[in-house]
Amino acid sequence: MLKFWCFFLLLHLLIQQLDANPGLKVRITQKGLDYGREMGMEILKQRIKEESFPDWSGQEKSGFGDVDYTISGLRVSTIEFPDASISLIPGIGIELSTQQAYAILNANWSIRTWLFKDSGRSTVSVSGVFITAVFTMSQDSTGHLSMSLDSCRMSIKGVEVQLNGKISWLYKFFTKYLEKPIHRNLDKHSCPNIRQGIQQIDAQLTTLQVPTQIDAFTQIDYSLVNFPGVFKSYIDLDLKGAIYPVGNWTDPSFVPAPFTFPDKSDSMLYLGISEYFFKYASLAYYTAGAFNITIVEELSSYFNVTTETFGSIIPEIAQCYVEVRPTLLNLMASAAPVVSLQTDTFSLEIPASMEVLAVLPDSTTQLMFTVNIIANTSVSLTIFEQKLIGSLCLNRFQLSLDDSSVGFFEVSLLENFLSYVLRNGVIPAANAKLKNGFPLPNLDHITLLRPVIKVNQGYLLISTDINYIL
């Protein structure tokens, strides 16, 4: 019976993991894959031209006896993939193919026969290169995206060697004995070289910072929660997208709701950010105490807030503090801000309390009163330097008196003053912190190009092209 319940529990946990909803979803479209193919081919051509190939020697049989040869210093001077294409195999991975690739290589050569021996430079033309490679994507044990080569086929239609030397007319007879080993070696090593390149890409993927620190308060988890989804015209990556207080990786009680992308393919990349992501952020920043501020410096450029300032609004304070004293305004979030994403509207409802204290001659403070505030703000979003940056705008707020050492008074007397404090002290201070932004998942050398942000019901959609800087 115990074994049965253990099995049932493990099965339940597995089903939960398989059904995990992402906080962030990334979609790479065919347009993005085509751009990736163009950039990838340029990078591949550049690396092939920079690569040094091993020397090799051998022996070929001829009607005139054995031909000993050595090929050294092989370098690629020209390589093109004029018809390269990339396509998706649903449920499997990515297929890269080309049928008419060609290359021109330069090399040193030497030949020894019973008749003569000589050496020099050669030009090797390789044409009709056919390559089909299938790459699969998966998820490793740490939540990183992983790539591997599933299959590879290659064939070469023709290899032509031109030997440069003093008796070139004689060399033409022997070129076929060099073409055969060059053809054989290219066929033998090309797919292993492609596999090695994919292994290098996979190694780079494992270095991506899945847990990433955002600022002094929070950290974010970009690990995959599901295996990559490969479909006919796009690839979907489901990321956890959870934000935690620094040093605390405990998940909250709520779970993300599923969301789906609209049927669009105009952009190379779509990034969906669920309402859950922002709820996680709200709770993490609240837990870390990021919303607690003392409003002094923020208002000092406008005016000095003193007991006289409040006494002109609330007569009870003027009676208690005849001598003018400086005041402190401590604003503290009383709960995590409530996040709401509706069509074309992103809003935050921020519950807080504000303590107003008088600073006494001995530098101690004395509480005058505490008010509860519920502020409703709208959020506008921009993307700058690969970060999502928010900016708050105060729409309205509600006040209620929580505690008072100067007696009861109508909080309506404070509405105009606190409106000024919120708009000119609190909101600018919050926006200054928000300028740090949330780092969006990205790879080195890739920048977002003309991103467009759209607020939908329950999630945020970023549509963007990308630019790879070589």
C-alpha cells in the first residue's frame, strides 16, 4: 500500500510538471528562423575561412606505379550556400539543407612517383555539395535549452584540383590521384565537423544565466518548464519567468494561468509575459521591502514639509505643535500591489500606509497620524537595452485615517496635499527604481529591432524582429 501511494504521488508530481504553465513564452517564427539561417551561414562561412585543416598524406595506385602524396596548409578562400533552406519538422526539430554549395580551397601539395617528385600550390574547387542536417532541441536537467545533431547526410558532386608548378601539363595526369583523397576526406569529416559545431552551440547555451539577478531586491528564473514545442511554422519555448526576493527561491501559492499567442507570423520573435509574471514581481518586491520609502529628498526641491505645513491643513496639528518642527513621511506598502492586465490597459492597485512624524529637538520622532492609501495607477511600458521598463501614472487614490495622536480629523482635508506628495514624490521615486527594468531573455550579439508592446487580457505581447551584430 505504501508503494502504491508513493507511485501515485510521483505520478501526480510528474503530471503537474508536464502541465506546467509558463510565466514567459517565447515564439520563434519561420521569419525568425530564415533570418537565423542567413546569419548562421555568414558566421559559418567566416569560421570555415578562419579554420586550419589538418595535413594528410597517403598513397594511390596508378598504371605507372604508386603515387605518394601530401596535402598541407589547406585553407578555404571562398564558400557559398546559394540555396540553403531551413524548415521545421513538427515534434522533432529543425532541418537545414543545401544542394548547390560550393567552395574554393588553396593548399600546398607534394607528389612522389618513380618517375618524378615535385611540390607546389594548388587550387581545389568543390561543387555540388549536398547537406541535410536535422537538429533536435530539448531541455537539460538544469532547465537550459539544449541542442544536438540528430542526423546528417552529405555528398559532393565534384572535386577539381589544379596544380600550379613548372610542368603543369604533366600534373594534369596526376590530379585525379589528389582529387580522390580530398573528396574522401571532405565526405568523411564534414558531418563530424557539423556535430562538433552543434556541440559548441549547446555548450554556449548551458552558460546562459537561467537564474539572473535583476537588482539588489530580486532575481528571476528563466529555466524551461516544458520541452521546446516544434510546430510546422514556429518553435515555442515555455520559461518559468518567476521573480523571487534575493536569496529566497520559495514559490508563492498561486500558479500561472495558461495563455496562447494570436495567430501571427509578421515578426521574427514573439515574447509573451503573463499576468502571473508581474504578480510574482509584485510579491517579490513587496517581500524584499522595495516599496518602503521615506519621502523627504523627493519633496525637498519643491518645499520643506513641516508641522506648519500640516497645521495649515489640519487645525489639530497647529494646536499640538506651536513650535515648527521638521516632519518625516514614511510610506510602506501594506500588501503586494494588485496587478491587472486587461485589453490595452495595464494597472496596479497599490495598498499602502503613510506615517507622518514630527522630528523633535532631540532628533527622536513622534507619530502625528497614519493614513491608509489605496492608489490606482496605470503602467506604460517601453523596451530599452534589452530591458522591459515600466512607468507609473497615478489615476486616483482613496484615503482613510488609521491612527492619530492629535485627535480625529477629516482625511478629505489631506486629499490635495497627498495628491501632490504622491505625484511629485512617491511616483517619481517609484519610476526611478523601475528604470532599472526587467532583463529580457537574450543571447549575446542579439538586439531587439522595432519591438511593439501590446497589452492583452491576462498577458503582455511583445512582437519584434531581431538584429545579430557580427
